[in-house]
Amino acid sequence: MHQALLAQPDNNELRVDLAWAIRRMTEASLALTIYEVRLIASEQQRAMCREAAARILELAPWDDELRTFANGLAAEVESGGQWVWQSRSTAIALAVCAIVVGLGLVVTGGLTGDVVIIVIAGVVSSAALAGIVLAFRRQSWQVAARAAAPVIQYAGI
């Protein structure tokens, strides 16, 4: 269809047919739960959905059903990119511990005049905080995919 559209770029029927084909391909490529709910479960699916939404809107912006689908898909991709905390209270407790230990070592190093302890405290506490962020922050699509993992019957692409 894409080749035919290149030959006839003003053929609106062909544009709509290709947009519908992209929609069907996108839906078939997503993960599917045992409850027949489709969801984005991988970064590859997320990228494909972003491209599909843009392409559908480019091909057939006048088709209300396709436009609604593409806008919904784009909104899902956008909202799925928001960063959220997992086990927020655990992350905060660990961060406070890292800060307290780091500051304690800095104060000890300052009182004893040992610059090495101060430097080590800064590096170790900073690395600990970075590790906490990396361990406990996820994009919301990842959280949803992980939560749905036990009921996914088809993983998609």
C-alpha cells in the first residue's frame, strides 16, 4: 500500500486504507492480557506506537475514528513516559540513610582534619543516592507492564 500511495499521493481512499492497516498492525503488535486488554509492554512497542500515531494523523487527519485512535495512542505514549517512584517510602528511607551517613562522615572528617574521609563520603553518598534513584524510579509504562506481567498472554513485538 505504501508503494501505491507513493505513486498516487492524492488518493484519499488509499491513504485511509494505509492508516487502517497501520492501526491494525499497531494493535496486533501490543501485549495482550488474558482479559483482552492491549498495553504497551516494551520500549520497542512504545516507539512503534509513537510513530504509528504520527503516521496515522499524517495520512488521514479527516477520519474521526482514526484521529481519535491516533490521539489516544499518542496520549498513552506521552503519559507512559512520566517518571514515577516505586516503593517511595523505601526510597526515601534509603536516601535519608545515605545522606545521614554521608554527612556524618563529612563531619567526622572535618573534625579530624582528614580530607580523604570527606572526599570518600561525598563520592560514596552521591553514588548511593544515584543508585537509589536508578533502582526506584521507573517510567509509568514500565510499572504498568510489570504489574500486568502475570496476566499477559501475548507479549507482542
